[in-house]
Amino acid sequence: MKRRVVRMSKSDDRQLTLSGEELSGRGRSRSRTDVPNGRFHRVDLVVVFAAGIVLGLETVVELASGPLRSAGMSPLLADAIGWGVANGLILVIALGITRLRYGRVASPLRLHRPTLRTTLVGLAGAVGLAAINFAVMFLPLDGGPAGGIADGPAWAQLVFAVLFGVVVTGFYEEVVYRGVLMTGLSDRFGSKAGLVLSSVAFSLAHLPRAYNTVTGLLGGLYLGWLYRRYDSLNVVIIAHGLGNALLGVAAAAANVSP
């Protein structure tokens, strides 16, 4: 009796592999065909983490804004330039390493054009993130949230708060801690370990104030869960930025209330 041999092409084998992932609940894994081949190296993760820690220090920002103040520039504008340079460098490093390893930026980080769904999920996520921060305020921690704004006109302070508290911070921190670190750590140690380790890194970036460190850890876990659940960096960028906005509005209301 002759034995029949069925030969399968590579494309057939790939289709079966993807079907198996979908049946096992792994349809959102990083092996999807719309993610290019590549991987973050260990040194990449160290460099991105170190950049986020060092360039995020207020003392480093003061090195850039101090000479501008001495030259007569307003403190608010000098701080805006200092933080803009520091945050911009962190973002350039993170995006540059992503392009180096993957040949592109958007798809490896799951950064795509926002849709109605991702926007609505991000809005709901912002409420959840703000709730976490409010809950931590009831813990016996030092000082509450940091982030004083230099003296200046009220409208300029508002622009500064929206630009850096909502737009810049929401974008660059999510690129760094969820897009690069969580992705790289998950590829090496598994999704759960990647979630926890990237959240710890996010928490360390908010030292030394206890309130910021605790909210960094809890908020990092929450945003990381959103990132993994919806496979979209847009969701966590919106949630982070608008969550900060809600906190800012609440803080402003508390300051003007009798």
C-alpha cells in the first residue's frame, strides 16, 4: 500500500500557525503579520530607561533653563524650553532605537491613526487613571502630586500645563514605557513580567516623592493592561494625557474653592 505524502507550502504553514494562535486566544500577539520583524536589544532597553530617568530630572532641566533665566527670559518660557528639550531628547532616543531595530516606528509600537473606538476607550481609560490617582491621595504619603509651574500670566500657565501635562507627557511617556520598554521586556520575559517590570520602571521615574512613585506604579500597571488589552498605543496616550487633564482640573477647582 502506497503512503500518500501531502506537501505544504510555507504560506499554508503560516496560515495554520495564525489559525492556531487565534484558537488559543493569542490573536493579539506580537507575531501578527502587520508588525515587522525585529526585536529590542537589552542595551536598547537600558539606554531608553536611563534616558527617561536622567533627562526627566528637574536638575537636568534646570541646566537648560537656568542660563535662559539668567539672560532675562521669563521663568515660565525658560522652563518650557528646558522641559521641551529634555522630553524631546527622550522621545528622539526611543523612536530612533525603534526605527533602528524594526525599520519603522508606528507598527512596532502599535501607534496607528486614532479611530472612534480607540478614542472612546482612551476617554474611559482617562477616568480610570484619574480615579487611581484620587484614591492614592487618601493614603498617608508625602505632599501629594508634584509639578509646580513657574510664575507667569494665568493664560501662559494654562498653556504650559496643557502642553506638557497633557500632550507632551502623555505621548512621550507612553512611547518610552509602554511602547518600547513594555514591548521589549515582554518579548524577553513574557507579557506578565513585561507589564510588571515596565510599571516598576515607570514608578522609579517618578521618584523621590512617595505619592508620584505609588501612582506611577499603579498607573503603570493600569496603562500597561490597557495597552495589552487593546493592542493600541493610541488608547494609552489618550488615557494618560486626559487623565492628567482631569487631575489638573480637580486641583484647580480645589485651589479656588472656599
